[in-house]
Amino acid sequence: MATGEVTIDPEIGFFLAEMKKGWAQHPPFDTLDFPGQRAVSEQVRARWTQDGPVMAGTRELVFDPGAGVLRVRIYRPAGADTPAPALVYLHGGGFTLFSIDTHDRLMREYADAAGLVVIGVDYPLSPEHKYPVALDRIEALMLWLKAQGGTWGVDPARIAIGGDSAGANLSFAAALRLRARGELGMVRAILSNYGYFSAEVSDEAEARFGGPGSIMDRAEALSYYANYLGDWDAGVRDPMACPLLADMSGMPPVFLVIPECDILAEQSLAMATWLRGAGVDTRVTIYPGATHSFLEAMSVAEVARRAIRDSAGFLRSHLL
């Protein structure tokens, strides 16, 4: 399967074709309201969350860390330290879709491969909850973990944050918020999977990786930012909403997972340049033939499994 001048990995192509079949069993997405879109998204992705590593313990709770309620799921693999290093993971979905259920297997894979606790976060979704509601609650959770993480068997001195797409955006923004408080030292590393860092998508990216039949085109990507931002003009200039605008000095080590065939790949490449210019320890790996959301294909695609192994190694090197 070709897109622009590159070829999609055959196993990722199978994943995309199967996803397309799943979507075809439901009404057109743009005819659904947001709760309906979320319900269909959960159903289509349910297949890809099955199987995978079995945790020694999984705990789910709803609580208020200080800025509003969050649902979290805590995954503890066999053999993890007590207290354990932890990855706070923020799912993608354009600030609008998905949940800790759609990303359940991915988080178990990280916990198992890296040997650490993963804390999955269901943050408030847009457009019902505009920026900065989700960010406020994630920041509060990080501060709570620093003070109270031991009650969950987590070592507050060994915490990373990460996520995919919008979740990567929120990971950087939360770290920036913590830096402003003088608390950035609690974040030992940032894992960024196909991050969505800016409301600008170039004509070249749209021509190569967007358009009809793509996993995501420019119009869809920008609609998610429109859902997220209360004030578009102010929001697209706000570095906490668009981290590519932020000063990155002093940030912890970052691993940027970049799928080659992704309309947002240019944003991660720009972020890599921006981070390195600020003197940040930055690791970049481009995964040939991979697309946005490719990590969800770990059950069928070796390129996804390799990216998970690479990320686990990065996390171990900074947390264990």
C-alpha cells in the first residue's frame, strides 16, 4: 500500500484494512454526536485491546487529585519493585475520543516490557471540556503522585509521563506546567508517540499522507484542535496548548516515536529540532511504513512491537 512517496508496511496495511471494515459496520462517523462517536470508537478498537500481557495486579479508581475527578487504571506487572517506577500514560484521540479502555493493551505491553507500573488516565474530553480543563487535572495528578504516590506503591522519585498524539501534547504541557512551579524534577523522562503539537499541518504533509482513505487528514486533525480550544486565535498561540511554541530548556530526556507515514510526523521532527536546540537529551526513531496509531497494531505488526520494545528500553534506562 503506497501513500505519497513511501509504502505502508504490509502488516500495518492489514491493520488499517481491518479497522476500515470495523468502521463500515457503523453509521458514518460525521453523522454521530460526540457520545456516539466515542461509543463506536470503543467498539471498533475493542478487538485490538484483547490478549497481551497479564498483570500481577490491576486497580481502577475514580478520585480527585485536586483539580477535578479523574478515572485512572494502575497496571502492576509481575516482578515490579515496591515502590515501583511509573509511567503516567495519556491516551490519544484528538482530545475528543478514546479512553483507558481503547489503550488498555498498549499500557499493559509497556508495563510488562519495561517492568514498571503504568498509570492510565481518563482525562476530560473535548468539546465538552475545553482547554485547559484536562491539563489542569493532569497537572494535579502529577503533583498528587509526588506527595502521595507511595500509597499506590509508586516511587515518586522515578516517574515518567507519556502518551500518543493528543496525549503526547498533554505530556509536554504537563511537564511545562510543572517546570513553571519548580517541580519538573519529578519527571524523569517523556515518551512521545506520534505527537500532535501544533494546529498547523503543511500542504506537503496533507498531500503525502492525508486525503481520502488516509487514517487522518488535515481537516480531521484541525477539527480536533477546534474541539479542544475555547478561543482558537488565542489557543493556537498558547505554548501550553501548542507545545511547539514553548521554550523547552531544562526538559527531561525525551523519546520521540515517529511513524514514517503520518501526517503529523513533521511535527515530531520539528519538536526534535526544537528540543535539541534547547540542549535536551532527545532520542528519535522513525518507523518505516508505520502510520498514525500504529502502536495499536502490536498483535499483528512487528514494527509496532519493535517500537514498544524501544520505548521500554528508553523508560528502563531512565527509571530503573
